[in-house]
Amino acid sequence: MTKIPSNELIDLLLEVGKLKEVIRTGWAKKGVSNPESVAEHTWRVALLALVLSPQLKINQPKSIKMSLIHDLGEVLSGDTVWEKGELVIGSQKKKHDTEKAAIQNLFKDNPSFKGYIDLWEEFESQNTKESKAVKLFDKLEMLIQAYEYEKRGLNKEPLQEFWDNVEKYLKNTELELYLEELKTLRKNSPKSA
């Protein structure tokens, strides 16, 4: 591995640190006060990769790395909503192209970073067990966050589209049991205002 000069590492960390300030757009559009940041979302996706990779019999270190990288492009593009429930409402290609440019810019200065660009591309391609699993972890995390917002008192009706979206991904997968558990918790929780 090529040594990473201190200035390159600091520059990278300062740039990706901006994700702590990029809020998740879908929550903001639904009126969530103080919505989670992309960095907060990414942290729990990586934790899901840590815990669930052995159950899915996938490469755990690779899935954790992919989880940490999957939304880094949003440092430039912001968090773009391209799905609403089961519907595609935006250009996934435009989102991909903008995030790809950001990823390439973030990791351009050091040859040892090339593997991170490749890992991001692999996630985007959705052609490997790990990339498909990380997509499921991403969706499961979104559902957990929706449930948490509902528990805080946010009306369930505006968040239904998130439940519909996640069901589209998790139905008939090894993670469906977590979807069903969250649906049970939601059903048994007090009605929101």
C-alpha cells in the first residue's frame, strides 16, 4: 500500500467530514425536525454490515468498507431523492454520474485510493453479493430510522412511502424477518398525532 501523505489524508477527512452536515433529504421533505445526516445514516449501515455479513455469508470487511463508501459521493451532490415509495421519481443516472465525479475527485490524489473508487463502482453496479447486501443494509437502516421518527411522535402517514420502498427491497430476502419485526413494532406502537 502506498503511504498516504498527511496533507492528502487531512484534506480527504475534511472533505468527507462535510457529510455530517448533509441532511437526509427525504426526512427533511417530510417535516422531520433535526433529521439525520448522511454520516449518521452511513454509520448505522456500516454497523449493520458488521453484524449481518456473517449471517448472509458475505465478505464482512468488504461489506463494511463498501458501507462506509456507498454515500461518499453525496459530499458533492447532496442527498438526492430518486425514489418515492415504490416509484422511481428521479434520474438514477444523473445521481450516479454526479456521485461518481465526487468519488473520483475525493480519491484522485493517491494510487492507494483506487480501490475505494472500485468498491464504490461495485456497489453502484449491484452485481456482487456484497453490493446487493449493502443495498439491503442501506434500506433496512432507512426503515429503522423511519420507525424511530414515528416513535418520536411524527405522524405515520407521511412516512408510509419509506415503508413501501423498503418492503420492495427486503421482501423475499434473508432480511425480510427484520422488516416484519419492524412492522409488528409499528403496528403495536401508539398512534402518532
